[in-house]
Amino acid sequence: AWRLWTEERALELIDTLVEDSCILPEIFRCIQADLLCVQQLPEYRPNMSSVVLMLTSESVLPRLKQPSFLIEVQNEAHPSSSKNESCSANEMIVSLLEAR
């Protein structure tokens, strides 16, 4: 979502089944509020009362910073290179529930 948002391709985040019936500014506001909740440092993340206010008002939302799941890493193959690359530090665990 962060990469789509920063590349101005946020429309790709909207399910095509509801795209025609949604109000785009409201959807963009929800996406931005979501991204604010995953900021890298806890002090950048809004508390729940702030999130509710963001979603129920038309006030200007705080500026987004890079979310915590993206980290900058130096290219180890070429340590002298000044180019940093983004990678995901996310892990996913899938659990299957079965009845006894």
C-alpha cells in the first residue's frame, strides 16, 4: 500500500467490485489514516481517538513518514554504492483451524 500510495497509484488498492459505489476522497482518507498507523516510530503513530477524528472530520491529516515494515538496506554486494534499496521485513504465519 505504501509503494502504491507514494507512486500515486492508490486506486489499485480499491476492490473493483466497490470502486464505482465508493467516494474516492473518503477511501483515500482511510488509506492515509491506515498508513499513519504503521509509521516506523511509535510517536509518529496516532492514538485511536485521533484515528476516529481523522475518519469523521475533514481536517488535514498529518504528513506520512515511511512505515515500519519498509527498511532501508545498503547494497552489500557493492558497499561503496550510495543507492539504498527498500525491502520488507514482514513475516507471515498461516494457521489452519480444524475441528476435533
